[in-house]
Amino acid sequence: MDAVEILIEVIGWVAAVVILAAYILLSLGKLDGRSYLYQWMNVIGAGGFVLNSGYNGALPSAVLNVIWAGMGIFTLWAVWRGRKAARAPLA
């Protein structure tokens, strides 16, 4: 195994830990599904899986995680927009 392969493997394992931690924290009620932290954990974890699975030729997993990251980014945008609208002064 060369340095690049080791780095890709580490990225994959870190991604797995981040997504698993997000799910555990959500399940324990420590995070809300629409919280920035939960969504960022999913986006970062999915990004790591995209790198790992794409490098290893697991294209179905790579595509699934591109979609997963996209859902997280969309949710972050929607939550941000909703919070911004809630803070807007009434005209």
C-alpha cells in the first residue's frame, strides 16, 4: 500500500465514524435532524465516502454519497433560509 492508498483508506474510515457518530447523536436526541452540525457531519462524511468509494471503483456507493451530500447541502441551505426569514423584520 502506498501513501495515497493509505490516505484514501483513512478518509473512508473517518467518513464512516463521522456519519455513524451523527446518526448515534441524532438517535440519542443530542442533535436535531435540521441542525447545522448534523447536516455538516453528513456532508463531510459523504464527501469522504465519495473519495474513498470513487477511488476504489465502487461507483454505486460514490453516486449514493454524492446524492447524500447534496441532500445535506440542500437542507443546510433550507434551514439557513428559514432562519434568515424568521429574523427578518416585518415590513
